[in-house]
Amino acid sequence: MVPLIGIEEEYLVVDPHTRHVAPRAADVLAAATDVLDVVHEITRFQVEARTAPSADLTELGAQLRATRKEVAGAARSCGLAVVASGIPVLGNVMPPPLSDDVRYEQGRVLYRALHDEISICALHVHIDVPDEEHAVYVGNHLRPWLPTLIALAANSPFFVGRDTGYASWRVISWGRWPVSGAPPYFPTFADYELALRALSESGALMDPKTVFWDARPSPKLPTVEVRVADVPLDVSDSLTIIGLIRALVVTALAEVRRGDRGLPIPSEVLRAAYWRAARDGLQGDSLDVRAGTLVPAPVMAGRLFEHVRPAMAEAGDLAYVQEGLDRLLRRGSGATRQRRVHARGHDLAEVVDDLIEATVA
């Protein structure tokens, strides 16, 4: 049986005149139709849209396109716009205005200046798994491939008026948090439970929802949640990455059922691979953490595709994802597009204008 997929995409609210992020998410939510599952996020610069679970990528694509269109329309009715970008291109965001929520205020007290760059937007993908233990071992298997997903989804090169030099500054910024980035390798489920107890005792965790690893058991659903990707600019790129993620999970589940709990890649090696993928995206070399060698990023993407080819074929996604991946590798990620637009006029306002248009294209 092909697992169901649930999607969360986060968008930034911007003023289309100044092109700065605007702390008016509440206005957009109030204007959104009741049929949409759109909710507030940690800052007033962000809104989050959720799809209904589905096993069909085409159906999920229709949901995402309709949702983006509706959210953009709601924003437009308030004199605003929304953009799919991993981090704000322009605006005064530090410290960010937090949404009204007791839990967010508790987090501000606990994490302090880490909140300064919390106005970030990701793609979260939930895939059904039997239970929390399976989700932990699936995370072990996903670890070597997370840097490749970072490179494919990179869509945050500019941050509040400057080129960071990275394809995904969101990944670098987010990596400062005490429980973020790639999940550790857990030989047993007991090791995972012990780690959570120690993290909680340290004060690094406010509650189970603050386990922010890029692949984690969902704190409230029977799923593994993969949250490594910047929100892609293009829905077709979102669907390509979603298809690859589901195939990775299906492949991992089959290996776990055979008793294989994954390859224990050293965390320091994986951290270096994260840095390389976030810096260069698809334009440079990626670290193959299994071999310890650098290869061109498109080659690494091809290795990922071949690794999950049987699972994609079983789900009926093979041709769909192949076409999407070829297109993504040919024209580049959202970061490539943002820099291409900027190179034309050296004006970040033009980048924001293009983001507004492309988010609902």
C-alpha cells in the first residue's frame, strides 16, 4: 500500500509596494476562505497552509496550487502579497514580532536571540509509518540523503538586503538551534528515548514539538515528518521533492523490516555535507557521506533517484518525478532563479516582485 502524504508549506507576507515583509499574517488569515486549512506561524510575517492527506502527487499538486492561489488572493484583498521564499529578502525582521500565543512567548524566554532569524519558511512532508519506533529508524536511513534534498530545494540566498553567499541561508540560520538539523543516529529506540529525556533535562526542549530535527517522528501524528527543505518557489519543485521523500521513506521502511537500522554516518561528516549543500545548492559539488567524496550536485541527485527508483515505480511516480527532477536540474532551484533575477538589474525589489508572481504561477 502506498503511504499517504500530508504537506505543510510556509509563506512570507510582504508589502507589494515596499517589498518588505509585513507583520500582518493575521489579516491574511482573516481574509482566507473557510475551506482552506491556513494557520498562523511563530511570527506575524508567516502563514502556513496544509493539504489534506493523499497518496496521489497530482492531487496534492492541485491542492497546493489552489491553496497558494487562495492565500495570495486573501493577501491581495488586504493590499498585501505572499511569497514562497525560505527567508525574508527585504525588511526589518530582528527581533521578529511573534504571533499571539503563550507557547511562543515561552519559547522567546527560553531561546532568546535565536528567535532573531526565526522568520523562515520550509516545506514539511508527513509520510505515514506504523509507529514512532519505525519513524526513528527511517530517520537513520534518511540521514545520508538529507543534504541532497537541501540542494534541490535551496531557495533562500538573500537575507534582509544582502546576498549571503549561500543557496539556502535558512538551513544555516536554523542550524544554530540546540535540537535542529540532521537527526542523530539511534541504534535502538531506547537510545532515542534516552536522548529525548536528556535533552529535556538540559532545558533544550520546551516540549516534544521543539524536537526540530529535519526528520523526526511527528509529535502528534503516526508519521515521519521530513522538514529539511526550504519552501520551493515552484509547486512542481515541491512535488518533485515530495515524491523523492516518500520514496525514501518507503525504501527505508523496507530496509527496517529486514532488520537494517541504517548506516551510522558520523554527525560531523553529515554536518559538513549540510554546510556544503546549503552553500552551493545545485551549482557546485556535494559530499557523498557514504563514500566521503565530493561529486557534482546533479550526480548526487541522480544517485538519490536511483536509490529510490523501485519505490517510485511501485507508487506510480517514476515518470512524474523523473520529469520534475530533470527540469529542476536543468533550470536550477529557487535560489538560482532569485540570483538570476537579481543579476539583471541588481535590485532586490525585482527579486521580491518575481517571487510574488512565481509563487502562484
